[in-house]
Amino acid sequence: MQLRDFKLFFRNCGDFPGNFVLFLTNRKENTKIKTKSKKPLINIGDSAERLFKGADYKVKFSNNVNPGKAKVIITLYPVHDRPECHIITITYDIHPAKVAGLKVSKTAKTSATLTWKKVEGADKYVVYKYVSSSDKYVKVATVTTNKATVKNLKSGSSYKFCVKAVGGGVYSTAYSAKVTAKTK
């Protein structure tokens, strides 16, 4: 599963003067922790001041285990004894991993069967076929298993295919490796 890096800017947030930048960064250590949660590294600050977790703000994550839409809620604590807290809610995507092991397992006169390795957290897969006239890959099938048979192909022709995993409504960020199938 993959997280994407992004920045969020906010200005004059209560008693926090100036412009702060919130960095959410995918850190490699996340893949080594024992839980399956995906928590981006959070840093808040600017060139003059950095806010510190626990002292200046708290962070709460939700829905951050499986691919899909995850959420982080950042509560900025008040300063100078003011009772105001500022809450920032950010939704981010956890993408399923790229599909691996795509291969053509069988061909017939007008069809090709493709298989690949299952992707953790994927609830469906989208199969794409290359169309040379538009120089694009177009969706030809959506399946819930790691196998698809693409039908209505021309006999004796070659076709290129690739696959993307989908989990929680979020697509993997990259296509699988491409394979070529030649019908009989």
C-alpha cells in the first residue's frame, strides 16, 4: 500500500501568527511497523518556528489500515492561555500496491485469459487493453478475483494488457507491467 506526500498551507491560525506549512510525508519506516496502519509523518512549521506534537498539537488518525480514504485530525492547542483550539481535518488516499505477476495464462480464437498475484487490500481489479488508434489503454473488464478473461477479440491478433488494483474506491498509482496476448 502506498501513501502520497503533500503539503497544506494555512495562515494566521488563531494565536499561531504567520504562515505555517503542514507536511504529510510517506515515511519508509511505516512498512516495517507491526501494525498495518498507514500514518504519514506530520511536521508543522515555517522557516522561523516549528510546532511540536504533544506540546502544540495532537494528531488522531482514522480509517488508515486498508486502501481507501483515510483521515487525520490535527488539533492545534491554544497559546497564551486562550481556550481556542483549531481543528484541521485532512482526508488522504491509501493506494493499493501495484499489481505484480501479470501473465497470459490461456488464449483462444477470440479471447485471452490473464492472471496475476493478489494485492493486499484490493477488493477489485480493472483490466485495460491498449488501443493503438488512440494510443491509450482503455478499461475492458472489472473483476473481483486475480483472473480475467477478455472476450470479443479478433482471431490471430496481438493485444497488450495491464491491470490496476482498487481498494476502498482508490486505484493503485501505477499500472502493472504490460503483457501481450496473441489470439489463435
